[in-house]
Amino acid sequence: MDTIPHDKIKRASEGLRAIAHEVRLAVLCNLMHGPMCVQELVSATGTSQSNLSQHLTKMRMMGIVENDKRGQQVFYHIADPEWREIIHALKHLYCPELCTQEQA
């Protein structure tokens, strides 16, 4: 049996910890549909703009999301396709009814 190197386990643990908050997870679930501006994310997550900003900053520093400034608005999107795969897998586990609805 092959053992997984400690540095890989540590990196995975840090990544999972970075998304293991309901606001950050809600942001990522919403960004699965495409880029969103801060105001849209505030509305979608139900959190305050200052709280959302803290979570977006953490995810940006971890390389999970990226942002683009368009005029006065900042739009966020998922930075790496691998994060999309992780969120998709979580959606299948915890919200399978939504996956069924999207396929219909």
C-alpha cells in the first residue's frame, strides 16, 4: 500500500479547513454558477459585506477564488477547476436533489 506524503496531507487539510465555514462554502456553491459581484454574494449568502469581505480575503489568499475589477464592482470566481470538482462532489453528497434538478 502506498502512503500519502505528509506534505500532501497537510496541504489537503489546509485547503479543506479554508472552505470549512458555512459562509465560504455558500460563496463557493454560488460561484459554481459563474462570477458574481460582492453585492450579489452578500444577497446570496445573507451575511454582511464586512463579514463576506473577510471570508473572500481568506479564500483569495489561499488561491481558492480570484477577483476581477469591472468599473466600480469587484467580481469573484473560483480560481482553480479542482476546487469546482470538490464543490461539485460535496453538492452530490449533501444536495443530491439539486444535482437532479440541474440535469433536468
